Amino acid sequence: MKIVCFLGVFLSFLVNSQTCLPSFDVSLSSEKFVDNGDGTATDPAVGLVWMRCSLGQSWVNESCTGDATELTWQQALQAAHGYEFAEQTGWRVPNMKELASLTERSCVRPAINELFFPNTPSDDFWTSTPSVVDAERAWVIAFFNSSNSLKNKDLFVFTRLVRTAD
């Protein structure tokens, strides 16, 4: 009986979308961002403009559609260089502190505000922050549960771009 219950809980995580603590107030979390109406959202507290979709996805009808692209760390940095989106340039891979500011610690699978960042893969995302002890690794933020870790730069990982607000 315990095994069946465990499997039922496990399967519900595979089928259901984001899970949040009962005390989570989506309206308070949503006040952090300003919808720019062009597939970007601004965090005025820190002066950053975020792409609402992961690289590879498209902003269509107020949602992110398509599959996010997984890139190596170097590919992610190169993709950001000269990237133009929403008639704006200056996009870059966020540093660890910036990307961590998007995590929603009251939620998992994904651990991000789904109202502003819909269809975010519940997986690792590159930061521009390299390891200071191992040149072959860089930091990632996991939007599965908002944790961070070092990953080999040649692994294929998701990317979300940011720019400094004008």
C-alpha cells in the first residue's frame, strides 16, 4: 500500500505542472515584475529586463511556445552576443546572482513565476559565472527546485537572456 501511494504521488508530479506551498501568494510574487508587452518583463528593483521565454522558444499569444534550446556554455555566450529581441540589443547570459533572483523558492517544477515566465523547463539554466577553481565548469541555476551547482561547460543546458534596463 505504501508503494502504491508513493507511486501515485510520484506520477502526479510527472503529470501536473508547478507545485507551490499553500501559503504562496501569486499576486505578491507578480508585483515584482512589469510586463513590457513585448515578450519581456522588467524587474525595476534591480534594473533588469528579462526575456520571458527561454532561448529557442517564441513569445506567441502571451505565452512561450516551442521547445527551449539546450546549448553548451560557450554556445550560450555566443548566442547572446549581438542578440536582438523585442527591438532591443544588449542581451547577455545573466550572472549567478541575477538568474537566482528569478527563482521562486515557494514553488517547484518549475521554481519560477509562471505568470511572467510561462513554460520554463524545470531544469538547469546557464549563468555567465564561471567556476573560480575549475576552468572547465560554470554555475547553473536549477529551475526544478531553485538550487545551484557547477556543471561542465560542454554540457547542453537551457539559457534565458537578460539586459540592463535603459
